[in-house]
Amino acid sequence: MEEGQKAAPLLGAARDEERGRRRGGGATSAQTLGNVVVSIVGTGVLGLPYAFRTAGWVAGSLGVAAAGCATLYCMLLLVDCRDKLEEEEYEETCHGHYTYGDLGEKCFGTIGRWLTEILILVSQAGGSVAYLIFIGQNLHSVFSQLMSPAAFIFAILLPVQIALSFIRSLSSLSPFSIFADVCNVLAMAIVIKEDLQLFNHPFANRNAFNGLWAIPFTFGVAVFCFEGFSMTLALESSMAERRKFRWVLSQAVVGIIIVYACFGVCGYLAYGEATKDIITLNLPNSWSSAVVKVGLCIALVFTFPIMMHPIHEIVEARFQSSGCLQKLSQKVHSAEWLGLHSSRIVVVSILSVVASFIPAFGSFISFVGSTVCALLSFVLPTLFHLSIVGSSMSLWRRWLDYGFLLFGLAFAGYGIVTALLPH
């Protein structure tokens, strides 16, 4: 969740589309590897050096590795659940490919689907707000004489995003998603280049471990950066050889762990206690830095509607099912069209207001990662796995699942309590 989550294909019409396919798609292992990386890596990575500053470079590296391994394990649990269900139902109904919401409904009925989709909605909303905060602060760093970050959000981003929200075809926006990923890679490369130039005495006055209480913050940021659960089942079903997905996913996550750890360590060692919650804000005032910041902002402006797509889909589905709208549509021909587009404007406006009141990017993504993402990444997968596969698992696997379940609940509780306590 993070900004790495692209238009989760597990709600609404996408769910019905997936049900129509029993076998895998046509994606090769290399294509799936690339898609996994694109679905996970996003702008949240630019907050990792600040997390390493908070925890220390050794503790930060261990936190990233732990978050990555835990995320990988729980992603594979989802694949196990769907394989088990397809194996049981293939001969009778040939149901097809289950989605995350389908697993929730299979285990806990309508409440399970609602809970799963609400968590996905909130997670997507958190990623969307992070986009707005990131854009506003980076534009302010380049054009600080013009207006504040909040003013950039309302004066520039809000009108543009309202206009883009009227575009319903994701295919017309997909090239900008690729552009955003290219900009992310470029930004990371330039940041590392600047970091290496400051490596005269890289370990001088740099803490390796800042205490136990700093670890949850870093782990929350890391979980946010690894949040790609909404794409797991869709990516697996897109492969021509689905049996290879576990190996491909493992390769991708291990590679991302290494990149994240190196990026976080380099950023913190370069800037020390001056490391900001968005590392691009540490870059010098040069034309190359300005180009990277503006390029990232432009790319995210056009990928923001992709992040918003699942949210609009859920809101509009509930809106269309309301009796009030149906009655009004019978009297006013364009009432449904106006209502649906008005809902998009309202949702974008609400998220813009939320983003304008959040001063700290790093603290925000840590909170989202340690609460909503923890529930989505650790609690629900283990619950589904225990419900669907539990009877056929060995004792140690059940205990391992229970361990992840309790950890996810405790971590989410800690994140909520920490957010409520006065700072």
C-alpha cells in the first residue's frame, strides 16, 4: 500500500471477469516478475531513509527484511487458499479464479467480503492520501516562494484530480503508471548518487540501533512499502505457468528487500539526523533534482486516478444500489450520471482535505502500514488459511499461522494506540 497498489482488480466487474477463467493467462515468468515489482514498489520507498534514521541502520535493515519475509509468507497463504478451493470445487462447479474478496466471503460469508473490501478501500485511500502529501511537499520544495504544500493540494491537485476522475477507462491512464515507475527508479538512482558523494565518513555519528521502541515505526513503514496484496491473486492467475508463481514471487520480494535495505542505509548514512521523511527533500537545489521532483509529481498526478479506481468502484456500487437514487433516476433522466460523478468529486475532495491536515509523510505511512496494512497483510491471510486449509495442515504450520495472526493483531493494536496517544 501503498502507492505500489495499482487499481486492485478484485472488486466489482474485475471479480466477475476473473471467475470466467479457470487456467492461467499468457504472462511469462519474466513479465510476471516485472509486474510484481511494479505492483509493490512505489513512492513509499522514499520514506525508508527516514525510518532508518528513527530505528538505526542495522535495526532498519532487519525491519525491512522481516517485513518482506512476513509479507511473502502471507502472500503465499492466499495462493494456497485459492489452490485448495479450486481443487475442491473444480470437478463440481469449475468455479474459476478466486479473488481476495471471494476468499473473505467463502470463509465468513457476506461479512467477510465486506470486511475485506473495506480494508482494501481504506488501504487504497491511505495510499492516495500519501500521493497527495508527497506531491504537495515536493512541489513546495521546488516552488517554495509560491505557496504552501496544502495550498498546492487545493489550488492545483484538487481541480486536476476532479477532472481526471471523470475518466473511467484505466487503459488510457496506464502509460502514466509506467512513467511513474520509471521516475521512481530515476529518483532512487539520483538519491543514491548524491548519497555516495557524501560518504566521507559514512558511519560517523550514525546509530546502528536506536532502541526497541523505534522498531515498530520502521516496520510499519516497511509494511506500507511492501503492501501489494490486492494484486497477488490477479498476478498469479495471469501467469501461463501458474505453478512457477511462488518461485517468481519469492525472487521478486528478495530482490526488493535488498534494494530497500540498501536505499534506506545509503540515505541515512549520507544525511544522518538531517534525513527528512521524504528523502527527495534532502536533494540539493539543482536542476537535476528539480526535474526528478517535478517528474515524480507529474507521474503521480496521472496515476492517482488508478489508485482511486477501487474506491470509486465500491462507492458507486453502494450508491447505485440505494433506493433513493433509483427513484430519482425515474424522475430525472440524468440523475444517475450526475450522482455518480458527484460522488467522485466528493471522495477526491475529502481525501484532499485529509492530506492537507497531515504534516508528516513518514509518520502517516507508518501508521497506515502498522494498522490497515497489517490487518490486510497478516491477519486476513492467516484467518483465511486456517479456515480453508487448516484441517489438512501439520501442527507446526497451524502454530505458525496463529503466530502471524496474533502478531498482526498486536501490531495493528499498537499502531492504533500509538496514534491516539498525545505526542
